[in-house]
Amino acid sequence: MLSVLRHPAYRSLFTAQVVALLGTGLLTVALGLLAFDLAGGQAGAVLGTALTIKMVAYVFVAPLMAALVERLPRKGVLVGADLVRAAIALSLPFIDQVWQIYVLVFILQSASATFTPAFQALIPVVLKEERDYTKALSLSRVAYDLESLASPLLAASLLGVMSYQNLFVGTMAGFLVSAAMVLTTRLPVIPPSQHQGSLLQRTTLGTRVFLREPSLRGLMALDLVVASATALVLVNTVVFARDLFPGSNTDVALALACYGAGSMLVAVVAPRVLERTPDRTFMLVGGSILPLGLFGAARIAETADSWTLLLGLWVLLGIGTSMVSTPSSRLLRRVASDDTRSYLFTAQFSLSHACFLLAYPVAGWVGAAAGQTAAALVLSVVALAGFLTALAVWPARDSTAPAATTAAPTAAPTAAPGASGGPGGDG
């Protein structure tokens, strides 16, 4: 997996990704402390609103920005988005009203919604061999999982010697280093898109290609499965650990670490397994694990009889999630042409976060109103529906299609806008 770092351009881009991820992790901790300073006991509501704003930006702003910046140099788009994020991070310590958090979070996440899909669409251009690209996807997945563990530890260490406001400076530094790494990296020349449709046509292009292609329709359905499992883990682990058993904050961290360990295990072995296993088979096996895991979580919530079993179940949910998410971008790479690549990665970014916009409230609101058993059962039903839909819309004969057979035509760039019907992490 690490051999892919021998590519100089990818090594620089991966370094930029890791540094920006650490900065984003520090931002998450600092934003929570800032919300508490401004809103006290209502900090949870403030953060909930901020996260909703983040998802709205990802779902609705990302496709619009992809259409607006399509003719701009990719390096300029990435560096510009990083500079905007750095400026917003530096501004956050100086605000004194809750509404200002919402405005700045929207701008910052809109910049992330511009940066992340553009960055993801650049990697398959840098790494043209599918084997290298698969290793890069696995390495990226490991980076996201390690960041979720490392950033809180780094923040805790820094808070021992400085105030939380200085964490925003660390966030700014992360985005500036990311911008510098991108700026100094020699990137391949990407021909400007030839699509001449209206802004609306270009904004919806990626989604229309998704609806046309069987493998991408299957991916959309599996995104809902992943969102259901991830929402239960991220939203309700603290309730399982602290209330149902009950445990401590250390137990919360241990459960989340088990989920991350399952995900990283798949990321490490995925490159070798995917050399022998079709993407469809690998992803559907992962998709089948998640509804079963969620049903198991409902059972545990009802009985609360085995903490060890819950930890094992969280490992299983991490495995299933990563089996779907890690190879998902391979599907986009195969379908994409130079004209549609950025639109497809943006559509995946937007559509997958739309699933989270549905799953997070279900996990939180149903759990609060009817209990964790009901929340896990509802999410298991949603995940099962997504899995069965993926089985239905993604035929087996499509799973081994070579890249050239499903690529959108480059000779007729006006065909895709008129067509109808056809992994992961903010970097």
C-alpha cells in the first residue's frame, strides 16, 4: 500500500491531505469549546445546527461550485479553497455571536465542498494505473481513520499548554501547508471541460450520469447503507457506552477505536483482495454486513448484556463500511471521461452526504424519542432497503466491465447533459 508514495506528485498531495485533515480535526474540538463559551448549556444545539449547515453545504453547494469552477485551473481551485478555509479558521476566535458561527461555518464548508471533490477527481489523473489508484484509496481510508484518533489526542496535548483559541491557528496552519503543498506540486495538465450547457445542466450532470450507469446507481444505494451504519456509530456510541451499560468516556473512545480498527483492517487488505474479487462482489458483501450489524445493535440495546459483544459488533460495522467505501471511487474512475470526472466525484460527494443528512437525524431523534433499540431497528430497515436496491439496480454482468466500456463519450460532449436516467471525509 505504501509503495504508491513513490509517485512524487501523489506523495505531495497525500501529505497535503493529511495535514488538512489534522487541521480539520483541531477545528472540530475548538468549535465545540467555542460553542460552549458562547451558548453554555445550549452548545449541543449550536453544534447540531452547525453540522446541519455543513451537510447542506456539501449537498447543495458542491455541485454548483463544480459547475462554476470547471474551466479554472485545478491547482488554482484547490489553493484558493484552502486559502478561504485558512482565513475562516483565523476569523473564528474573534467572533462573539452564535449566528456568526453559522455564517462562517457555511463559508468554510462551502470551500471544503469545492476542495474535496476537486482533490478526489485529481488523484486518478495522477495515478493512471488501477493498482496504484486502489492503493491510494486504501491509504486515504487509513488516513481518515487515524485522523479520527490522532486529532483529539493532539488537541488534548495542545490544550494542556495553550487556550483553545490557539487551536484555530493550528487549523489555519494546516490549510496553509496544504495550499503550499498543492502549489509546489507538478500536476498533470487536465483539458478544460467542453460542456457548453447551462449552469443548471452542468450542475446536475454528475447526478444524471449516476442515474444512467448501473454501477453508480448501485453505489447510490450503498451510500445509504453506509450512512445508516455510520450514523448509529457516530451519533449513538456515547449513549450505548455511557447510558446503556453504563461506562466511561474511555469506553466511548474504545468503542469508536474498534469501529476505526475494523475500517483500517479492510483498507490494508483491500488492494490485494480487489485484484481477485470484482468490486461489485466486495462492496455487496460489505453492504450485507451492515443491516445485520445494525440489527445486532438493536438487540444489544435491548438487553445490554455484553460490552465485549458490542465492541466486536463495532469492529464488524467498521469492516462493512470500509468494504463499501474504500473501492467506491474505482467505479467513478471507470465511468468517467475527462469531461465528466470532476462532475462525477462531486455528485458522489453530494449524494453520499445527502444520505448522511437523512441518517443523522434518524439516529439522533429516534434514539432520543423512542430509545436506542428503535433507532437501530429503523436504521437497519433503511440499510436493508439500500442493500436490496443495490442488488436490484446493479446487475452482476456489470461488475467486471473494463474501464473503457462504461466511460462517458469524449467525442460528443453535448450528449451527457441531455442524457436522462444514469472511498472517504472532508479534506
